Amino acid sequence: MARADRLAAARPDTAAPPSAAPAASSLTSPAGAGNGAGRPATPKLRSREHGAAIPLDDVDRRVLNLMQGSFPISTRPYARVAELAQLPEQEVLQRVRRLLEQRIIRQITPIFDTRALGYSSMLVAAKVDPAHPHRAASVINAHPGVSHNYLRNHDFNLWFTIAVEPDSPLGLDGTLEVLAKESGASSMRQLPTLKLFKIRMDLEMEGDTKALASAAEAADPIELDPQPYDEFDVAVIRALQGDMPVTEQPYAPAAAELAITQERLLAHLSGMQERGLLRRVAAILYHRRAGFSANGMGVWKVPPDEVHDVGRQMAAVRGISHCYQRPTYEDWPYSIFTMAHGRSKQECDAILDSIAQLTGIQERATLYSSTEFKKIRLLYFTDEFKRWEAEHAGGRAPS
């Protein structure tokens, strides 16, 4: 298959090849409908309230909210969380350890900014064999820069995010060409971020549907340009990224690895945050076990001259974790993407309905995920990227 067919419609607002994408009217059809590639794997949309959730008490919910949004860069961060929760520090530590063991909390980790670090990244929608989507997913998941990969209810049934290193010989286009060939994808639609209005995955553990659908003050789009950094920044990222220990002083092991004082590390992290390299340090949750059994990607047709103001308004809604402007195409008129997270499909719909009421934008489609093939926190400046290119594209592996 020619590259133009596999990486379909790489240029926005131009006609795509016939195999590139379904017509907009097929957005609500089952995945793979009408493509004749075998019986599709029917998506099982999470509509059951609470789903696979683990019972939590009110204190657990309060601690989870604070761990997602108020975990500080300080010598004793759990002491600060305990102060806000009006609990003893040791109780907070015990609860967090239990929530990790019960797989409510996925990890406590720094969240670095991919684009600020010079990595190239984008959302990709792929059309793969609907009868065996897991086969394509396993190939795509093997790339170390793929952090999220979901089966969704659409002819483009596999949606994943991918990043490549700043010095990648293949770059994004070359990497996607390899993945399209190896996965057997008949088409891949590139959906890069044009404007970032919001990226903050906080699950509201204490509030109800009304709280999730509520709007706060709109903020301006976030700067995405790469920022300068040096070798010490890279060393700090390598030492701290991944799972942080649940101890009174969780930053201490990274400081020891770097052979610096904890105070110097914390001051440097605060500087990285000011420079945009580090967004925050936070708990990442297992959505479904925390009670959020559904997520819906609401895509909106917004007049070009209203994208800025409407995007700001959409991003301010509490139940929206991600809000982006992405390219439009002749058969894909949706310029703003919003991720809604709810305890049921109905709650996601309520969040998106509130956006329609808030903004007056009515033309939208909602794509629900049925299978989570991969969800990880991206690790930066590792050898895995070069190894993948050596194995799959003839690049040079690290010695």
C-alpha cells in the first residue's frame, strides 16, 4: 500500500483518498461498519454507573483529589496534603499506599511537558482490521513513544498518541509509515495539536455530575514551543521520572542519585516548572477503578473565527481533562477535541451537553472508548526510542 494511502489526508482541508476516512455521517456507526474486513470486534461502551469501581470513603476521595492537584514540590509533600485534608501525615501515607495496592492510584509521578522538551507528538486515528484490532494494537504499543491507545466506536477504530525524540532520524512521519505497514492499518489520520487549551487529568472524586459539568474562568491557550534545557535538566528527569516512593521525603532518592542536596533538587524542580518543562507532580488514577467507567471524546464543529474563545470556554469545564484545536479535513469538520470523563456514559453526555449549552455549539460527535490497549506515563531520554528505530527502521542502537 502506498504511503499516501496509509498516512491518509496528512494535509488539512483537502480531499482525502477514498480509503482515508469515513464520511462524517458514519460517526455514530459501530467500529468497522461497512468496510467488509471481517466481523468487527463490537465495542462494549461503558454505560454502567460506577463500572468496576472499588468502594471508597469520603476521606479517600478527599485525599485522591488533593493527590491529583495539590501535591507540592517540597521536602515533606505528604505533610502538606495532610494539612489540607485535616489528617495526620501518617494516615495520608497509609491511605495512599493502600490506594496504590488496590490499584486506585496508578502511580505518583512528575508530569513533564512533551512539547516543551522538544519531542514531536500527535494524536493518530488508525483504521485497522475490526475483527482483530488487538493485533494492530500490539504492534503500535511496542513503540516506546505510544503512551495511550484505545479502541473507539468509529470506522477509524484505533486512536493512539505517539511522541518521538527531538533527534529521531525517522521523525513522526517516518515512524507512522513504519507503524502503518507493520500493523496492517489501511489508513492513519494525523491529528496534531494546533492549539492546546487544557491538559490536566484530574478526576473529581467528591463532586457530582453538576460539579463535573460546571465551568470556571476560561484561560488562554498554553504555549507549546520547545523550551531550552541542559544536561542537568535531563539528568533530573531521568532520576525522578517514573513511580515515586510513598515516603515522608519522596524526592530524597532522586537527590541522592544526583549527588545533590534535596533542597537543591527542589529548587531546580521549581525552576523547571517556571520554565514549562515540568507541569506538576501528581497521582495518576486508574479511571475505572476510581469510579470513572466512561470517557467520551467530544469533537466539535466550530467556526474558525470562534475557535479561540470557544476553546477557552470548553477547557474551563471541570469534567474536561483535555481540550485541543486540531486540523479539519473535507470529511472531518471537527476542529476542537474535548475529553470528558464520567462515572457513566450518561454523565459524559451531560458534561458535553453542558458545553453545548455554554458555547452554543451544537454540531458534535462523541467517540467512546471500549478497550484500553495502553496507558502509560511517557519516559524521556531513554535508550528505548533508538533501539526501536534500530529494530524497525535500520537506525543505530545505543552502544
